[in-house]
Amino acid sequence: MRGKITPLAAVLLTLAAIGLVATLLKYPHELIIPAVVFGIVFLLYKFPPGRFRRQGYRTPRPSARDRRKTGSGSGSGSPARRKTMPFRVIEGGRDDDEDRPRYH
């Protein structure tokens, strides 16, 4: 059903084409400015200016912090050793089953 044109759309397109041809025949100078504006917008859309486009796309590199975590920045190929953290778990002294609230 996507390729079919409804009768209303066909009538509107026909009237628009007739109006465009009539305006072009009677007043051709009035269509110059809209045609130029449309052409400029179309060309800018198809071929954007170079300052907005990246020259030579490079894949983004991970940050130095991420490279240290994975070990890919060292160049030796061996995985980085994991740093020991200074935190440790201290076991509590209370009984968890009796003191725990019922809504948890």
C-alpha cells in the first residue's frame, strides 16, 4: 500500500504542477529566488562543507586509564597485573537474622 497514490494526493500534485507551470510561464523571475535557495540547501545537504567533516577518520582510542586497566598500552602483550586494593572486609559482631528489619 506504500507505493499507491490516493486520489486526494493525485489531485493535489496535479494542481501544484499546474500552478508551478503557470507561474513559470507568467512570472519566471519570481521563481528564481526560491529555486536558488532550494538548490543551495540541496547542495549543502549532499556535499557538506569540509570544516564540518572530519578529514581522515580515525578510530577512537581508549583513554590512558582504560589502557592501563586492560594492559594494551604497555606494548609487551602481557596482561597488566591487578593492583591490590587497601580495603578489607571487617566481620561484624551482631546476629544478622534477629536484628534485620522485616521490610528488607
